[in-house]
Amino acid sequence: MYQRKYLHLTVLFTILCRVCNATAEIADANSDQYQLMQRSSILFGLTVISRPDMVSHNCYAQLQELQKAMLRQQPWAMKMYDASGTKAPGFIMGNGLWLGSRDTCNAVRQPVNLKTSKHIPHKMNPKIITDTAPFPTDFRVVYLWHNSTWQMDPIFPYYEPRINVGLCLPSACTLPEIGQMMAIYVEDDLFVSNDIYNMRLRVESVKDLTLRTGFFARPSSAIFFSAWFVTIVLTFVALARRMKRSSEAVEVAASDAKSQQEAHAKLAGNGYVDCFDVQNNWALLFPKDADADAATGGNAAFPAVNGLRFYGAMGVILFHLLCITYLGSGNKSQHYKFTGNLGNFDIFVDLFFTMSGFLQTYHFFRNTKTIETIRRSNLVQNSKMVFLYLVHRLIRLGPLYLLVICLADAGSLLVDDLSVFHFSHRLYEKCEMYWWRNAFFIQNLFNHEDMCMFWSWSSACDMQFYIFSIILLFVYVKNPKTAKILTAIIAAANLAYTAYTGITMNYEYSFETTSALFTEMYINPLSRVLAYIIGGIAGWYFVQNEQKQLYAGFFQHQSLQEFLGYLAIVCFFTCNFAKISTGHSVLFYVSYLIVQRFVFASSVCCLIFANAAGSVKWFFSVLENPVFKKFNQITYAMFLLNPLPVVLVMGMSNESLYSSIFTMLVEYIGYCAVLYFFCTIFTLFFEVPYKNISKMMMRRTKAKTS
């Protein structure tokens, strides 16, 4: 009996010794496999440098269990190893996205549940589908700053190079613990790429990809959802009023014309709530051909303006698409080259400022009744009129503008919390501090790095130019000579500012220089006002020529009209896409920029003249397509909303993007289609109703004064 017990103890002791020896062999720190993994795998390196006094007991124990399981090649541990990022190819050309696989990390937490057939042979280990970790896991992202000279770093708007490392780690390890372990790991030079590329890494932050608490209590979120709720309620109330008027109109209507007119008046409605009638607003947004000219703002004399707006909007959307997706691009060198070679974005936005200035003065001088009223009024009365002009513009444009600010603030917080990418420009932080700049349309007067809704600088410029032009037009009616002198002074100030800033800041004709001088040369209103002035002068001249037939014989010459039309087309597209060689002096580049801006704005005005004269019909037949009239109604919403879906789709991606002309084209078409849909909805509910309110207020004001 004793011999049998002795035999059992001997066998058990032998088994324990072998297990201990095997474990020692697996965990041998001097083994080749161990050394290779701790130098090549960031995840394995963290398990090596972790200590009980550094992290919590659970975190340390689970990391050690993970290390042993990886060395034994257990399926769940291999999935964690595979899900964690390592150095990706293309570091020298700008790729710092070592994101790993978020989906694979999810497969560690719960089975994949692939529906595979048992009767079809597979070479895979079936446990990689079903095996899960013995402890909870989460996907975390560590953002590392580096100081390596072995990576290209061209200046790009709102981008700072960072290394993004995705790691599948035990949930027991907190973000501060991960950051502490990662800091020790990069300082101890365990990571082989740190030696090869002399990265000198530093931990900047760690993210767990979960939405922070209090998101829905955020003021921007509350305002956004409240605005939609109130608007939907008003829409239903307006619908109920329409249905009631419709039933009353049926009772009132009779065969005589007078009763039919009364019935039609009842259907129209005359209250502010009726401005939210979605049926009427849809008819205003997409009018029939008979009403299209009125809907486009009275631009029947030059319908090609709608096509020019479409061309400009498509260019702006493409530019924003390229800028935003650069963050997630895995081949940044090609992406940067494509963006820089696409076109001349230094002057592209001048297209809108030129057309705005032209249409502003054109409509003003054609309104002879308003001009006579201004002439008869004193300073106080004219000041009230200017104030009313501004109020009505804010009523028309303000609600949608403020709603998009709230959407951008809440949306950027959502994307930043859930995205694997590093956003150096946290828009929600800027909106928290500087929302009031956007509310007063002065955000372009400050550094672009501090801007809430950085793409809204053109809206600020347009509002500032509108105020400036209204005041100047009122002054012109009372004293033309003074207005002309003021216009000349502002134009001279623009030229002096552009020349001085360009020379002192070493301006060059390149996309990188535009990015570096974004605040001074790109968004500054004094740098952009020349296009608005040229457009305004052209609009004034157009009306004067119509009323007084200035140089009538000169402009009625058909061949000359054709020549000027073709010349304007050549200048327009040349300024957009022409390239210039490097190696010139700063003075040359600054002079070239000034001349180019003048020629481009003048070519836009000449295109409008040629369209009104009926020349170059083949070209303008494209721009006059009725499709552009419908698009024109949602242009404002498209300018405000266009970056948001790009940020959302790119930010929610879990891996880097490959930039090529074909893929960018497909994405571009898709984004434009999505934008058209959402901009139509936002315009229908938050722009058209307030345009109706503005018109109703103006009618009632005129009725009281008359």
C-alpha cells in the first residue's frame, strides 16, 4: 500500500517538474523568440516592462497571463497580438498610422460566429473563430509624438504628424497605466524602429474609444435637438392650419372667379407659423419652370451665375475632401502632391466674393424706389434702414448657421471620442471658447488655429463685405464722390496689405505657403476684399450701362463680344489651373498673386457680361442648365455642411485610407450625393421658413409706413 502511494507521489512530482521546466523554457527572457517579440511587438513589450508597483494587480496579472499565452501561441492571445499595431510601411513618406485591427480585438472579447460549413475542409485553426480571452479586453489607441528626421513633414492645414498605435489590452489596465507603461517602453528603446529611425518618441495621449459622459447634456447637443423638435412641431402646426384652410376653401370656392381667388388666399396663409408649411416651402425650394427665375433671386439676366456657383461649390467640396482625408491617408506623399497640383486655391474662393459683390450692387441700383427713399431720408433714417437690411439678412441666414455650429461642435466631440485617428484641431474645444466669434461673424479676424468651424471663414468675409457694401452704397446715393474715394482707399489698402504681408512673410506660390500663411493671406478680409470691390464696380457699371447706354456701340459689336467672352473663359481657367515655376523672388510671387487676383475677378465679371449679351452660347448653355437653378437653392447649406459627412465617414474608419485618383473620384461623387440629400433637408426646414419670415416682416413694415 505504501509502495503504491509512493509511486503516485513520484509520478505527480515528475509531472510538476516537467511543467515547471516547460514554463521556464517558455518564459525564458534570453530565448530568441522572447527577444524578437519584445523588440518587434509593442503589445508584447508592454507585458515585459509591466511591474506590480507600476500598475494594478489585475492589470499586471492579466498582462503576464497574456505574455505566456502569446509565447504558447494560444488562439485568443494570438488574436490580441494580431490586433495590436506595429510599425506600418511608409513611415518616411508620412505614414504614422499603426492602427492594428479593432475588429480582431472585438473577436477576442466575443466569438466571431462565422457561419462556416462543417462538411467543407478548412486549413484554419477553428479556435481562432471561437476562442475568447479569459478576461475582458478593449481596443485602445496611443498617440506618440516623434522627432525623427526620417519622415517628411510638409505643412498641411490642421494637421500635425503623430504616430497612432492601436493596442488590444486587458480592460483592467486604465488609460494612465497604459500611458505610463508606454512611456517607459519608448524611453527604454525596446522598440527596434525607435533605433532605426531615431524617433525619440513621447507619449502624448491615450484614448479608449468610448463616448464621454454628458454628451447629450452638452449645450450644443441640447440646442440642436431642441431646434429640430421645435421646427417639427411648427411644421405639423402649419400642416394642420393648411388642412383647415383647405377644407374652408372648398366650402367657399364656387364657380365665380372672386370666390376662387378667396379660396387661393385662404390656402396661402398669412401667419408666421405658416412660414413653416413644408408643402409651400418645397414649391419655393424646387419651383416649376415658370417660377424658377423668381426663386433664383432675380438673376434672369445672367442665368450662368447658377452654373458658376455650382462649379465653385464642387471645387470647395473637393478641396475640403482632400484636406480632411489627408489625416487618414496611408500614402500621404501622393495625397499631398495631388492636393497641391489640383488647382490654385489661393484665388479660387474669389469666385464667390466677386459674384456676391456684383449681385449686391446690381440689385441695389435696379431698385429705384429704394434709392429715392435713401435720397430723401436723413442720417438717422438711413441708419435705421441699414440696420433693417442687416437684421433681415441675419434672419434669413442665421438659424441654419447657428444650427450647423451646434452640429459641428457636438459632432466633432463624438468623432474625436470614437475615432482611432488623432485630431490635432479639436473643433469642439475651439467652439467652447470662441463660439461668440462665429455668432458675430468675426472668426476670420483671429488665428485660424483658434477657429470654430474653420471652413466658415468665407461666411464671415461675406457678411463683413455685405455690411461694408451696404454702407458704401448708401453713401454713394447721398454723395457719389465720397463713396468712390472710400472704395479707392479700401482697394489701395488691400494692395498694400497683400504686398507688405507677402514680402515680409516670404510668400511663395505653393500649397504649403498657403497653408503656412492661412491666417494672414487666405482668410483675412482685407486680403480678400479686392474681388468683392471688382464685382461691385462691375455690377454698378452693368446697371449704368443698361440705364444710360454707356458705350452702347462698343458693346453691341458681335465679334467683339465673342472675343471678350472667349478671353474671359481663357483667363478664368488659366488662373484656376496654371502653374508657375519655382526659383523666383518673393517680390515676383507677390506681384503675380496680386495680378492673378485682379485678372481672375475681372474674368468672372466679363463672363457675367458675356452671358447677359448672349455671346459664346455653347459655353453658357452648359452653365444655364436648369439643374443648376435647383442646386442654387441649397448652395448656402452646402457651404456650411460639406466638411461634416467627410469627417464622420473618415473618422469612423478603423484603418488608413489609400489615396488614388480613382478612389478619390468615387468618394467625391458619393459625398456630393449625400450632401445634396442632407442639404435639401436642412434648407427646407431651417432656411426657407426664415426667408419667408423675413419677407413677411418686410411686407408688414412697408404696409405700416405706406
